[in-house]
Amino acid sequence: MSDKPLNVAIAGIGVMGMVAVRAFNRSARYRVMAIADQSPAALKRALVEVPNAVQFSSADDLVTSKNLDRYDIDLVAVLTPPNSHARLAIQALQAKRHVFCEKPLALNSLEAKQMVAAADIARTSSVFSIVGHQLRYNGARRWIKDQISSGAIGKPQHIQIVANFPKLYSAEFSWWSSHDLGGGLLYEYGSHMIDLLEWWFGPAFQATGEIRTVVKSRVDNQGIIRPVDSDDLSSFRLLWVSGLFADVLLSGVASNERRDVIIHGDEATLVLDSNNTIRRFTRGNMNPEILDMHEQESSLIDDPNDSYTQPHARLLEDFAIHISKKAQPIHATTFHDGERIIRHLDSIRASSTPGTRTEECPK
């Protein structure tokens, strides 16, 4: 295994971009060489973490063969809005650079298929790519996977997920408010939920649902009222061939904060809340066993209580280890996984649109 760190270029320094900057910067396996964002304020925030990084005001300018060569970049992290994921990731893969791409993988199924094709070609040259579904690297969710795989809850029968985002209700206009840019709860957070569910239970074969835009206008950072067409309320169902189904409700109009995942098996029920606490109910026993999952997580960063950056750090650590072995990471979300998720999301959107037919998403 080489001790030489991977040189990283980070395209996009929004909320998740800053998380990535911190996660990359706290690992000896990486060295952040260049950052790009159209916002000078975003670049300034990032430079506090990586003061020696070269700055670009355009992600497209950064991800050119000339600049990737000039700064000896090994890996490109694409953390721009989803409408630019395909363009930037494909460009980096064709330049034979590893790619970490933020979720959702793409704006639609067509773009996702193009990204998969580029990733498959790149992999023949030992160039690898993953999607930023970091929840697979959360200790509580890994423990749940082990419980399901070992048969500890019996046969899985039904899953319920509720996630409320009260801060979204009064949020100002941004790319998140535009469907054409990839905004909205369904694609942004729904993609996480579908990834987790398929990681736990295998590929679903059908996805249907309803999406709504409740807050139809928002004020931007210049005080201008802008129309909104991204969803802030989403409800969908996934079905598996086994008969298992999952119901997911995502709300940006609720006034209370809530994150609950409830998994019902024929022998036990697991309840995961937003505090990373798990309650396990066995059949016929209403008094749950309570497990605090924070102690299950090894810390890779200087703040062990930062549960947001922590799983990103684990994901990136795993990626670096497998790159050094010239292998695709086993546990991370692949572009193939990400493309299947996008097909599910497109299917949910289609089923919510009058006059359209829901398409099944094959394995």
C-alpha cells in the first residue's frame, strides 16, 4: 500500500462541499490541492480548512485535463448541484481520475446511464468511482444491516420511514428550490433512503409515490421573490419481489424535527431515531431493549461527536484504501447503484404526475 496521499480537487463548496473539505482534510490519505466554487464567500470558508489549495471560480475550469495535470490531481470530488454531476464526473473519468460524486448521482436516468458507461470504461484502467451515500458508514445503520443479515429480526415484513425538515419551510431560494437544478426532498433525501433500503434488503422492483410543492415561492439572497417547482413534501412506496414493502414520508412543511426508521420483522422490530438510538422490540414484549449506537462508532476526526462528518470520513477512508489496492470499494454505493436509485426516483415522479404510467425498476 502506497503512503503517498491522493491529491484531491473539490468542485463545489456548498453545505456538503464543506463537509467533504473537512473529511478529506482530516485524513492522511488525502491532500486537498484545488477547490472550485462560483461564490467567493464559499471559497473563503474552505480556505480556512485548506489555506494552500488553489482556487477556481468555476468547477468546469477546474475539471479540465490541463488543470488536473497541472496540479497532479488523482481524485475529483463533485459536490456541485445535481444538474452538473454528469458533465463534471464524466469529464474527470475520461481524464482517468477517480471520482467521488455527491448524491443524487444525476439529474435523471439518461444522465445516470451515461455516468455508469464512463465509470465502467474507467474501471478497466483501475480508475474508480463512488456516490456519496455516507449513511452506509454510520455505525447504527451498519448494525441494523448486520441484524437483518443475521436473521435477528426474522423475516422482514414492512418498513416505515418518516423524516421532517422544519428549517426547510422558511429557507431562502437556492438551487435546491429548482427541479431543473436537481433540488427537492425526493431526489436529495429520498435518494439516501432508497440507497439504505436497497443496501439492507436488496434491489426493489417497483417504486410509486406522490410529491408536492407546498411553498410555491421563496425569497432569494437579494430579496427577490422567486417561484419554486421542487418538492417539499414527498411520500413513496418501494416493493420487493418477496412481498416486503417500505413506506417513506419526507416533509419540509412539518414544524417538528423527526427522523424515524422502523423495521418490522416477524420476530422483532427495530426503531432508529435521529439521536442514533435504537429500540429493539421482540415479539410479545412491549418493553424495548435500548441501544445507544454512538459508542459503536470509531472516530476518524478530531470531533468524535460530529456525526455528520464522521460517516463521510469513514467512506473516504474506505475509498482510499481500495484505490491503493486497485479495487472498487465493497461497501460504498457504486455508480450502478446510483443509477438504479435515479430510476426509482424518476418512477416516483412519473407516478405522481397525472396521465403518466409508473415504470417498474428492474434489478
